[in-house]
Amino acid sequence: MGCCDDPTEPVKINRTDVARIQELHGNLVRDLFTCDPEKVMLKQLKQASTYLTELAALNAFYVSVREQAIKQLEKQSLTVLQQIIDREPESKIGQSAKQRIEYLNTDHGLLGKIFN
């Protein structure tokens, strides 16, 4: 009876997981209300998914958050970096995106470090 997951069954959530998520959410909301939102965003960016990092690089309100997000993007996000350059080629953010693309297109592995 318990060999396979039944997609028609509702997902059972552990109460401790719910409590942990509620606490994390509460802490985030508290930080947003009582701290500098820019610092809170920079802190959250460190653990964000690739999608959220790309979103921050494209649209974050604070320039520092956008720049940090751009620095975190990897090769799979080259189209997002190009999109930033196309939207704002002469801005500081556009220049950061260009630099990140150049960095990602050079080999920075062990052999790249030896021969560059």
C-alpha cells in the first residue's frame, strides 16, 4: 500500500515545518518593518534561488541589490544579463552586466587561472 506516491492524495505537511516557516516569515516581516529594507534584501539575496536573483538583477529598487544580484548570476543567466544591457546600456547597472558577461565568458577554472 505504501510503495508509491499517489498524486491524488493531498500532500501532508509536518507541523514543525509549518511552525518553522511561519517563524521565518515572521522574522522577515519584522526585519522589513524595523531594519533597513536594503540590508534585508541584500541578506535575503544570499540565499535566493536563481529565478529570484535574476528578478532582483532586473528590477530591484535599490542599485546595490541589483549590483549584488548581477555578481551572483552564472552562465545560465546570460540572457538576463543581456536583457539588462539592452534596457540600460549606458547605466552603472548596464556596465555591471557587461562586466559579468565578460567574466563568465572567460575560463576561471584551474586551467584558466594557470594560463591567464
